[in-house]
Amino acid sequence: MSFRRRLLLIMLAVMAVAQLVAAVATLGTIHRDVMHKGGRELEVGLGVMRQLLDERGKQLRDSVGILTSDFGFRSAIASQDQGTLASVLANHGERVGANMVLLAAPDGTIVVSSHHAPGTPMPFPRLWRQVRQAGEATGVVLQDQRPYQFVMLPVRAPNLIGWVGMGFLLDTPLAEEIGRLTRLQVSFLVSSADQAPDAAGDMKGYVAGALSQAPPAAVSALRADLARGEYLHHSGVDTGLDALVRASPLMTSEIATDAGRGQVYAVVEHSRADLLAVFQALGWRLAAIFAVTLALTALVAAFSARSMSRPLIRLARVAQGIGRGERVADVPTDSGGEIGLLGRTLAAMQNDIDDRERQQRNQARRDQLTGLANRHSAQQDITEAVAAGYPFTLLRMSICGFRHINDTFGYAVGDQALCQLAKRLATYPAPVRHAYRLGGDEFLLLVDSAAVDAHWLTSLREGLAQPIELEQSPLRLQLVYGKVNFPEHGCNALLLLRRAEVAMDMAKQQRLGYLRYVEGQDEKRLRELTLVRDLQLAAERGQLSMAYQPKIAAADGALVELEALMRWQHPEFGFIPPDEFITLAESAGIISQLTGWMLSTVCRQLAAWEAEEGLCLAVAVNLSAQDVIDPALPQRLDQALAAYGLDPARLGLEVTESAIISDPEVSRRVLAELSRRGASTAIDDFGTGYSSLGQLKHLAVRQLKIDKSFILKLDQHSDDRIIVHSTIELGHNLGLEVVAEGVETDAARALLVELGCDYLQGYGISRPLPAAAVAEWIAAYPPGVRRPLRPPEPSTP
């Protein structure tokens, strides 16, 4: 792609991105405002509905009061003339618009009713209890799963001779009347525990108002949402109804009667299409503005790109020629401004390249410090030896603790030591053919022998280990060797060098002075290199996940926290243990990347649990040694919490003893800063490290976690019980809470409770759970409770 086209595309892209960002931000703000306004309208509509129902209840009460004051009606009650009573009640109820009337004896037994048989007990226990306490009652009742606003008043002559009740049905005409006043869609909905779903899975029941025209499946889903408390405290979008919904409970029955039991809800809706009509119109308008602006920008950008690209294209051709190694004589340097400066720079660069090429040809095969042949020479010589087909041996060596020499005596002394060692290697007699410096403190010997004699190797090691006189002070270098043989251990230079390095590294790890390559060692090294490479993209490829293991209070079993544990499912090697890939991440310097992904994932999951499941949980995450000494960790933690609107008390941090002692002073400062920001910190795997009590008492931590190695056989080993008991006493005396991990048996759990441990965690309580299974586990957990979150109380650093 030409420079002109790239410049044009960049200018268009910048303009397009700016327009898109502005449009998205504007539309997002308008969308939130529209939805918020709709929610306020629903809230006002519910308030108007309640006022209308209250006013209608008062009117019905006045009407019932007139009846109870009528002398003839009281006389009919005294004479027990049921025919007259039924006629009077029916006529009066028809005049006032009542759908249900009844007369009950002083003890609540039905005398006459439009819906109940005489002699039956009062069908509305909650209303009847209110009547006996207050002398009258007004409320919503259920009769045959149909809701009525009902009023009940006493009849006195002058003593109590009965109770009169009247009610009107909460039906569709009433909902439509309220809807016309509020300009909302109003419905009355009955959700009954006695109802069962039909063959299609829909819950049948009484529906009046706008919802009577809705699909049965959407109404059934709304009933389920209301049963979980959705839409009762704030409005929300119901996808089945495609509307903004708010509801208010009008009545909840207490016991089952012949009349049924259930809940009555008043539901108000606002069509999402109506709410978003302005939003959609504005979106089309912004799209038109965007198209016009982009077209104008394209014209201006095309003209600008053409005028700017001509001199640059000429200079680009000059640079291409210099890049191909050509000697360009006609370099334009007479232009003014930046273009002329670029031309002069290209001319000077061409001269510099010629000088460097001459130097590089001289230095390509030599190490500048020691004068030995370098790695490039080694690869060429080994390739030639392989091509010749004669067996040979490679000895790769490294100086143990060379960094310590540089740190203690200075780099000048270290360089002198390298030079002295190089002189010894360069003058070593046959069968050594060549000596090389591969880089740093690593050297290589090419030996013309199919196998190195043990006596010769011992002599070589003793000779190279002789003290080196540096500034009148002897310095003894300790070398470690790795050996490979051709053709036994490989048939090309790169493979032989790598396997020699593997043997040398294994000798370092096993604290041996010398090690010959063994089949299989290279495969382990390649596996580690593959894992380090793939780990950098594991999060993007969806291979990483988080599991969550519950932590409970020892005293009452209440869930207090979850511990987040990282999992890696590699597509080739399968499940990779955390101990393996975390160590590789630390050695490769990518642990910070994993920590950032972990913090973001855990915070996002906490917000999802709260929004989708209504669970306000706390989660503890594990930090590595590099995280604890990272001064930027508090800011990274703040960013992760702020991105999802979480309180710092929702996120606990766990660090191991070894992580703290790697740099105690920096760790103390970082932990103190985290504590000041409200994060709770625990010392993980306590008892397996080497931290001193003097360090521990100055750390801003709240908990100690006893390592599971002391807990697994707690009920079998008395030594473990002594250690655990001492650790619990130590933690409590320091004002810390104590957590036992690895609890797998009831016996261990009982012992820990007896010893005064504060919190428990392990397979005996729950294995680590995927995020999707946490809510189900909490619902099924026997205590069924969560301890409310509380701010941490950090110790003063």
C-alpha cells in the first residue's frame, strides 16, 4: 500500500473513530436518560394507582357505612331473615358497584354471601384479624383466585350483631381506567402457589388489564420474576414483554383456604418501542451527519495526502535503494524543512552503513571482550563438523554465581575474570579444537573426540578451577559443565547447542559440577518453552478460567468468602497445575499480565453475581512474589474495582510467606498501601516459609492461613495438632484471624473448632467450583446463610 493511500486511510480512520466515539457516547447517555425517565414515570404511575385504589376503598367504606347504619337492615339482622338480608345486600352492592357482598355473625361465621355458603367460617383470615383488632378493615383479598378490594365494617344495635363486607373486582375495566389516567399500561396479576404449569410450561392464573393480551409464556415468565423479587424495588426491562416494567404487591395470602392462596400484584408497563422512539430517530440523524462529515473529510484528506506524498515517495525510493545495499548518488538534499532534513539524514545514513558493514565483517566472528570466537562462529564451525561426519564432543560451561561477583567486586573485575578464563580456554591443548564465548558467563569447547575421557575431563575441570589473580587477590571460579556428543545427541548445530545448554542447566539445578545430556531432558525444556509461549495468549484464547472455593466460619458454618483459583486447560497438554504455570510466568516476567487478567475477571464475576443472582459476595485472590513488590499494584487494584463499581472490602488478597521475605521492606509498604485502600490481606501457606515474627507483626494483614500440610492428617498426628494449636494462639495474640485450608474430614473440622480456628476451607466443605455453579452451591449449602460484608480492620504497619 502506498504512502499516499496509508495517509488518506489514517486521516479517514481518525475522523471515523472520533465520530463513532462521540455518537456512541451521546446515544449511550440518551439511552440511559430515556430508561431512567421511563422508570420514574412507572414509579409515579404506581403511586397514582395506589391513590386511586385508596380513594375507591374510602368510597366503598362510606357506602358500607350507610348500610350498617340503616335501621331496617339492623332489624333484618336481628330477625335472622336471610331472604331479606340477601336481597338488601345484593341491592345495595349493585348500587355501589360491588362485585362481592357478605354478612357474617359476630364470631365470623358467614350468614349471607354472594360467594360463600352460609355457616362457613370467615374466608379471609388476614382481613378478619385486622377487623377484630381495629374494628374495621380495608384491603385486597383473593376469592377463587380473583382479587377484590374489600371493606368490612361492624353492625351495632348498639352491641355488635354482625359484620358487613363488600368488595369490587380488580378487573380489566378498572385497569384500563387507571391506565387512561396514568398513560401507562396497567394490569392486575395473581400468582398462586396452588397453580401448576400446563403442558407448554406456562403458569395459568388471573390476569386483568394490558397483560391479558400478552403471550402466556411472557406472563408466566413475569410471574416467575416477581416471585424472585424482580421489578418490586426498581423498574427493569422484560424481554418477553419488550417493555419497561415496575410492580407492587397488593396482597400476600398467609394460609390456604377454600378461596385459594397466592399473591396479587399491580403491574405497570411502558413500551420500550415508545420509550426509544426519540433515541432511534436521533441515531439515524447522527448516522446521516457521520456520512456527510466522512465524505467531506475524504475530499480534504485526498488533496492533503497527494501534496504531502510526492517528495516523500522520492525519498522512499532512495531509502529502498540504500536498503538493498545499493550506492545511491543522487540523494535529494536541497529541499527545505523536514523533507530536506530527511534527505540529508539519508545521505549520512548511507555513509554510516558503509562504515558499519566494514566493522561488522571484522567483528562478526569475534567476541569483543575476550577475543574468543563468538556464538555465530560456533554455529558455523559445528555445522561444518557435522557435515564432515566425524564424531566430536561439545562442552558447554557457565560460571556459578557470576552475578554475585559483578555485584560484589564490580563489573570491571568480572570482565577481567572472563578474560582470564578465556585465555586458559584458548590455550588448552588437543583434543580441544576451538573455544568460544557464547555470551554472558557461558563458554563452549569443541573437542575432537567421540567421547571425553574421565581423567581428561577431571584434569580440565581442575585446571580451570585454579585461582585467578585479580588485583592481587585470588578468585576461584566455580564452573558447571553440560556435555553432548555427535552424532548420538543430535545432527545439527542448533540442536546440539540447545541440548548442551539443557544438560548444563540441569547440572545447575541439581547442584552438580558436570552432567551429560540424557534423552528426555530436552523434551521437558521444550515443554516449558511451549508453555511460556502459549501462556502469553492463554487468556485471549479462552484457555484460562477461575474456580472459586468457599471459606466458612468455623463457629456457625456461615459462608464468609470465596477463594479464586486460576485454572489453565492447554489444548495440547491438557490441565496444567497452577504451581507449574505460575512459576513459569514469574520466571518469564509475564506474571503481571496474568494478575491483571485475574483481577479483572474476578471483579467482573463479582458484579455479575450481584446483578444476575442478587449475591453480594467477597472473593480472595492470590498474589505472586512479583506482585507484592510491585508499587503499582494498589493503582491496578483500584482500576479493577472501579471498572465494576465494587467496594474494596469485596476483594481479599492472599500472599505467601516466601513472597513477603523476597523483599520485606517493599512488601510492607505495598501491603500497608493496600490496607489503607480498604483491601483485606492474608498470609497464605503459613508455616511453610521462613518469615520472622518480627516481620509479621509489622505487616498490614488481617488473617493467617495455615498450610494444608498441617491439616490433612490433623486427627492422626499429634505433632500437627501442636503446630496448629500454637499457630492459632500466635495469630490470635497478634490480633489476627486464622484460616485452616485443606479441611477434608469431619474429625479435622471438629478439632479445628475446638482449637479456636476462625475459618475453614477445603474439600470437606467444597471443592473449587466454576463460577456458574457458585449460586447453586450457596442455595443448597446447609446453613443457607452468608455473613454480611464488613470493612477490614488492618493492623497498623
